[in-house]
Amino acid sequence: MAFDHRSRVVNPKLGNYFGIFTSAFVSLTLLVLVSEQLEVPQAYLCAAMLVFPILGYAAIGAFSYTQDPLDYFASGRRVPAFYSGLALALTAIGATGLVSATGVFFAAGFDGLCIVIGGLSGFVVMAILLAPFLRKFGAYTIPSYVGRRFQSRFLRLVVAVVVAVTMMLVMVAELQLAVAAASELSNLPRSVLALALALVVSLIVGIGGMRALSWSNVAQSIVGLLALLVPVAIVAVLLTNIPVPQLSHGPILRELVRNEPALAVPIVEATWLQFNFANDGFEAIQKRFVDAFGNVGPIAFFMTIIIFLTGFAASPWLLPRVSATSGVYEARKSIGWATVIFGVAMLTLISIAVFVRHYIFEAVLVPQPDDVAPWLKPLIANGYAQLESSSSRVLATTLMMNRDSVLFSLPMAAQLPDVFWLLAVTGALALALAAISATGLGLANVLSEDVVHGLSWTPAETSTRLLSGRICVGLVISACVIVTLAAPADPLRLWMWSLSIVGATLFPLLVLSIWWKRISLAGAVVGTGVGFAVAVLAILAGEAGWFPLDGRIAGILGLPAAIAGLMGVSVLSRAPGRHELELVRDIRVPGGEILYDREMRKLRLRKRQQN
């Protein structure tokens, strides 16, 4: 077995570059803070927090221009583990996880922990069962790996269709939140903002591909982390004197537990299959924070964990990014960093939900609705909160918060300067752009590599591949804008649909393709098709009310159907040949030359010999 000891050099100045970017963004925030104290009109402050970070992301994308296919599709395979893990974690969260999950924790309390448990478990499963071996194979997309693993163009196209559906759902969800965040900073129409943001994303990733995506995502992740951690740390100091909200919100939580009975917060007990996450729009506090299984029943809780576990582990917009690391060891390290960063972010979201509940409970102690707390009036004016007009008194159950505005409400509730509200909005926009860029480029690569050029095993010319990849970026982003403007939907619902379909179709296929040598091409085709069909039909039936499960979790029913189809048909069909068994053996060996690069080199040599 030959081992390749050559490694592509990592730029030693990356830390300096991102240190400069971080310093520039912090300086911008401080400048806006000073300008606010000097009574500069808020419109100028909003414009600064909207325009300058986007210019920074665009500049990073422009400087990442490349004509090298390896750079365009895999960032040269030289992204350090920490930067890869940072981008993986924040891209997985996206604006949907940042904004909507905070609202879920606020309304449903600890019932939202199924998101945290499932997400963390998904990264662990990805690191153990999938990422190192897909990194060894080295394919640029999931359909490329599956097609070459089973030597089937038809299966490659089938998986490409599944991947396209799931990634388009995520793109639409993230673009909706990106437009909503940009609307907070600008008075432009939604259609204009959607087109402008789509143009920015197309320029960033279309110029440099995965290379531009890797570095722009790191910058966006830095902005998102600062926007998430800084305001809540200041609030933690004000309430607990300790700037570590992930560890210090316990006393505030105990106070909530004591006050909830006095404030008529109900005790709710869900049925086994009930799933009642906060819906899009205004939601009152639904249950006591620490009570288990109030909005989500035990079976639904477990099913939600499985959705996030399988959806994250087999995510077609996350997994291909491990091919950009410099080795298998670096791929494992990157997912380790992603797990840590994801966990810290989720704990921070829980802290934000606890602190917002604390301020809400303080506000409802006011005896008359006309004596609303001063900080609550701006929330109502901005559409973040509303009071039921029929109520004679402000109660915890009558004061309703917009689910996707809880994150932005904390700086206002704590009566911090407006710059911290602007910072939270800017962070949500940054993570939305990161997720749109990742899914958009991933889908464009699938269309280019697996649909346009996927009917032939011989690789196309370099210029042709790059041109088609860049054209597909524009087509994908344009389609996303059209769907978003034509059919707006709940972002959290779209996100969970996508993860359900991924978990029901791609997860069993990828895991068994590595760890079960008996799997056959016929089993892979049948299992993928059955899993996708059952997942989609279950989602539609759940949304229509024809099924006892909520549509957001019903799709995971496709998982056992896919496993049964994969294993049953594989056992009954012809056993894999020697070539396929040797390929699986090579995939399982962590060292050595990247299999995809070796195959591409052989195909190019064969093409030259034929010419």
C-alpha cells in the first residue's frame, strides 16, 4: 500500500488576516457605538452595519479567485482544522438555528433540547462513521461519491435529485431570514433585498468556489459568534456579575422556576406523539421552562433527536467540506472543533431564552396594561411583541413574542445601546449568508459535476468545468430567489423538512456504503427511492393533518423504510464484485492517496492516450 506524504502548504498568515478582519469589525461596532452616543441618525448606523460587513465578505471572495479545479471544488485541500470546524458549526446552525431555535427555547423551554442533543450527536456520528472515509475518497459532492462507489450514473442522478431538494429547502429558509434581517437595517422592499443578497452570494462563491466559500464563511462565522456572545455576556454581567452566561444563568433559571406558578404559566403534558414547537409568528410562553415533555411528547422528542442526528451527519452541504482539510486527521479535528463550537452556541441560545423570560416576568408584574415596562414599548413598535387586546392585565400567557425576534429582543429588554441590537441583526445576516453560500455552492457543484458532466466518467476540460460550475451558481441562486419570493414559508419548518429527508435517504446509504460490503447497486437505488418517497409522503400527510405526526418530524419515517429497502434488496440481489470490495477496503484505510484524485488522474491519462 503506497502512502502519499506530500501535503499542500497552509498559508501561515491566515491568523493575521482574520485577526485584521476581526479588529476591523470590532472597530466598526465601536465606531457605531460612539456615533450613537453623538446622536447620529439611526439610518446611517444601520447602513454601516449592513454595508461594511458585506463589503468585507465580498472582498474576501474576490481575493479568492482561482482557475484551479482543486481550489475551486475543494479549497486546495489545505483548510486548517479550526477554521474548517468553525465554518462547519456556524453553517450547520445558520440563521435558522440562531434565530428560530432561540424562539423555540423561549416558548418551549427544555423541550427544545432535542435540537441540542441531536445536533451534537450528529457531529459525533459524522466524525466516527462518515467524515474520515469520505475525506479519504475525496469526491467533491455526495452524488459523485455514491456514483463512483457503485459505478452507476443512474444512482448518481437519483442522489443528485434528492440532494437538490434538500439543499433548496435550506436555501429558501436561510434567504427568508437573510431578507428579514436586512429589512431591519434597511427600508428597501423585500424583493430588492433578496436580489441584492443573491447577487452578493453569487459573486462571493462564483468567483472562487470552495476556496472563496471557506474563507468568507470563516469571516461570517466570526461576525456571527461576536454577535451571539457579546450582547448576552453583557446582560450576564448586569444580572449575575459573571460574563459567562452559559454557566452563570442558573440563578436566573431558579428564579424563573419560583415565579412561574405565581405568574400562571401552565403545566402542560404532551401526548406521546405530540410535537408543538413554536410556530412562525407570535407565540406566548407555552409551558414552564424546565418541565419535560410539555410541548413535545417522549416519542416525538426521540424522533426529533434522530432527525437532527442523521440530518447533520449526512448533510450534503456539510460533509463535502471535510474534503477541503489537509488530511484525514485534520478532518477529524475539524469536526471536533465543530462539536465544541456548536455546543457553546446552543448553550448561549438557551441563556438568551432564560434572560428574555426573566425580563418578561419582570414586565408582567406591572398591574395595569397602560403601565407597560419602558423597554417593552419599542418591542411592540418593532413588531417583536404584542399584547392581547382582550386582556385586562399583562400576563406571561398574554404577552406574545415573535419567535424569530427573541434573539433581537434581548438587547432591548436589557436597555442596552442600540448598537448591540444592530450587532445581533448583523450576526443573523452573516450566518444566513454563510448558509446560503454553502448550500448554493454545494447545489451548483452537484448540478455541474453530477448532472451536466455526470453522464460521462471522463472528466471534462478544466475551463469547461469551471465555467459550468459558475453558471450553475447563478442559476441556483436565481431559483432560490424566485421560490423565496413566490412561496414564503416557515424557515424552521423548511429546515426540519430538509433534515428529515436527508436522514431518511442519504444517511443509511452513506453509512452502509462504507460499513456493509454486501450492499448492492440495486439495494442502493431501491433504498434511496423508497426512503425519499416515504419521507416526502409522510411530510405531506402530516402537514395536511391526515397523519397523527406533525409534518416537521413525520419525514423521519422514511429512515426505517430506506434501511429495509437497502438491506432487503441487497441480500436478494447479486453480491458486489471484486472491484467494489477493493474500493471499500481502500476507503476504510485512512492513509494513502486520495482515491478520487487518483481516479481522475488515470482518466485524464487515458484520455490523452486516446487522443
